[in-house]
Amino acid sequence: MAEDDRTAVIDETPISPVRESSHVRQNSLEKHLQHRPDPKELRDRHILLDTNAAPALQAAAHELERQKVTDSLKKGLEKRPQREDLVERNILPSSTAAPSIQGPARELEKHMRADSLNEKISHRPKPEDLIKDGILTEDPTEIPSEEEKKREEEAERLYEERIEEEYAKREGGA
């Protein structure tokens, strides 16, 4: 009778009771397993290593590949020209200002240069003054006369004739 009392006192219910939701979860896991990607797709997404080496050697092969890339980058950086060379060749701006300020600074410099040139042009002497001082022999802004136009046309015609004669000599001699 003592045994009957013990069995009646012992609770044999599971610690985590089986519910309907666990079956749903188990079915969900089965669905995901059915739709999991194949190894080729995982290799394309760089999740699996794309190698034919033994698994024990895959880590070493991956590390070797990384080392090759690192060496290649170091070699490229060693060949990279210095900042001073790039500034000298006008590839980099000589300014040490922050990049966000460099664009407006360039625009300001451009406008200042334009203002300076306009100021210098406004104080430039007139062609008549330069002719009077003997710096210019004729006024470049003056419209040529009919006689000067005829002389220029004659000179142009003579030039064309001589060029044609020279081409004819070269073709005949070749």
C-alpha cells in the first residue's frame, strides 16, 4: 500500500507541455527546410566557399587569397604618387581647406581673378595712344581700306598658287 501512495504523489507531466503551437512551429521549420537554397546559390552569395579543396585546407586557401589581395593593395599604394606631385600636376587642389569649403573657395578665386582682369583692362591705354607713343605702328581695331583688302587678297592668291606648284613638284618627283 505504501507503493500505491508513492505513485499517486509522483507527477509525471512533462516540463514543457505539448501545445498546438509547437506543431505549427515544427511545420514552419519543415517548410523552411524545403525552400532552403541550393549550394550553388549559396556559393554565388559568398556564404559557402567556392573551392574544391578539402575542408581542412579551405581556411588556409581563403587566408592565402586574402594575403594575395593585401599584397596587391600594398604594391598599388607604394606606386601611388605623392600628394605634392598630384598638386603640381593640377590633379588635386593645393588648398588644405575642408572639402566642403574647397568648391566655394574655387568659385571665389575665379571671381576675384575676373575682377582683377576687368580692373586691368579698364586702365589699359587706347590704341591711338600706343600709336602716338610709337609702340604700335597701326591701329588693330581700324577697318582696312579697299586697297589693303586687295593687297591681302593678292597675297593670298599668290600663296595658294605657290602651294599648288610645290605639291605638283612633290607628286612628280615621288
